[in-house]
Amino acid sequence: MASLILSTACRPLRGFALIVVGLALYGLGAAPTPAAWAQLTEEAQLLTAAVEQIRDHGLAVPRSSRKIAEDLLRAYAHSLDDYSDYLTAREYAAFLESTSSDYFGVEMDMQQRDGTLRLYPFKRGLAEKSGIAPGDELVAVNGSPVYGKSVYVVGAMIRGAEGATVQLTIRTGQAIPRSLTLRRQRAHYQSVVWKAAGAGHFIQITRFAKDTAAQLRRILEGGGNDGRPILLDLRGNQGGSLISARECAELFVRPGTVLFQLRDRDTTQKIEAEQPQLAAGRLTLLQDNDTASAAEAFIAALTADKRALSVGAATYGKGLAQRFLPLPDGSALLLTYAEILTPEGVAFHQRGLAPGLRLPEELARQDFSKESSITALFDFITTNQD
């Protein structure tokens, strides 16, 4: 039946037809019945004919049928939710190059929010030193507007050859946009920062990268687990790898503990800790309105059975998990495949996680790497905790 698609008058668009059929088959999740094949053939022929009409009769002549197909796939992905997307082969290859902690960039994270890209510079990194503040909006890269583009595509635009410059146009609040020129540099990003103090240990996790759990383990094994209280700072943590968040949570709970749940279209799966517990002392988690995604899953895992106390403000509320699905031509779909639930099965997407203890704004913004701030926080908790 598939041969019917290729025997139509739209032979130049056979690649597009094959993509449509492939995506439809993937969505079925099983071998299609003859009736399903007939429906797929009809739908693919309809799309192929529409693309041909656009190519032959539209006032604005498209560069190619492939460009039309790419735009259709991207538009459909965007219609699913705020996080699904389509990346061309070139865009996907650039993303894969960026998954390592070693890269040539300007040391900041990005989050897509309400159609805009928000910037979160790494502590003591180039972007922060250049005056970029958490929550600043990115307007353009090298003069090219970024509105509507995915964080993965924009990330590839920002990264480049070591020593080369990149111009970022940013807006703080409602101010007039301003341009900054930064020189890309080699950076090995430390996602975990540790400082020991008399009152306890201050550990900041700025994002969950692929080596975050290894960094955290080294800290705990190297003196950060001596029985004194641990303050884990997740303020501004935009998430990252859900696998990494799970590996980090396992360091603080007993094997068999339910960390979170994943609900896909068919089932709900409980994700349990599998590795031996490493740290068992008093644990306090700092969160704010910018704590999101995998960081929220981490908090849910450690607060469910009272293992840790969360303090601060309500989190952002991104409880959807995405994965890349490569396509035969090297491009890829980024699709939401599951909703993240707390260990008790409660959804927090678009709701956020309330802290166990809300902090006054002045205290919530403190630099807790300072001894006096940690002492003040623990005193506040002792006085106000039920």
C-alpha cells in the first residue's frame, strides 16, 4: 500500500510523503491494520498534494519542498505544547555537540517561557560577569531575532569557535533592549558548588548535567557528609537531565524509595532509588520561582517522606518530560512523552511545588555561602517550623 504514495503525480515530494507516513506509523505504536494503512495513505496523499500546490501556486515561492515539510513538522510540534519541537539535521547535530559540559560558549542557561527566552547565567561565569542577570530576556543573537525559536536552536547560534565573538541583544524587565558582545571561551562547567561552614555544608546545584551526580558524590565522599546539616541550594536551577536528578536524589534516600512517577499515554511508572544511600544527615532544600523541571522532581523525591525540608518560595511548575526522536535524514523531533508526578502521584505542571516553609523575601535572597546567612536560616527554621 505504501507504494501508492510514491506512484502519485507528486514524485518530487516523495521524501515528504515518506516522512509523513513514518511519523504516522510511529504514532500508532504498532503495526497498522489494512484499514489504518489506507487512512495513512489518504492522509499522506492529501499533505503531499497540499505541499505541491503551495510550491507551484503560492505568491511567496518556497526554497524547497523540504523547507515546507520542516515548517509543517515544526508548527505541528509547537501546537502540542510549549516544549515539543522539530530540529533540522543541522540544528540537531549542533545540539548533540552541546550536550557535553565542555563547550565554547558564554556560560549561561536558557529557559523558554511564555514565548520568550529567559537567561540564567552560571555563577561567576562570563555571562554573569558581563552584566546578564537571571530572568533577562534574550531578544536576538548577532542581530537575528530569536522569538519562536527553540532553546536548542538558539543555543547553537550562541556557541561557536573559541575566541570568536557573539552579540546578544537582551532586555531587563521593561527596559529598552541593549546589546552585549561576548567572546566565546572554553569552559568546563561545574554544576555543583560546595562550601563548608561551621553551621553546616552549603551545596549549590545550578543544573542537572550528565556529570552532576559524580560531582555531588565526590563532595559527599570528600568531607561534605560528616554529620553536619546540609543546605542544598536549587534556586534558579532550570532542571536539565531527569536521569541526573534521579542519580543525585539516590545519594540521599534508601534503595527502593519512590523518587517520582512518570505518566505516559498508557501507563504510570514509579521510579525508585536503586543505588546505596550515601548521606543520611539533616537536609534542607532551597527553592524559588525559577526552580523548574528536573530540579522540581529532585525536590519532590526528597520531601515526600520527610527526608528533607524545602524552604523558600513555590517552584516554577514544569512537570513534563521530553525526549529526542531522531529521524532518518538526521533531523529529530523533540516530543513530550510523559508527565512527571510526585512520589504520591500528584501533578505539579503549571502549579509548582509549595515549600515546606516559606521564607521572608529578604532571607530567601541571601547568599548562603556565608556562615552568617546559614546560621540565620537555620535559626529561622528552628523558630518557625511546626
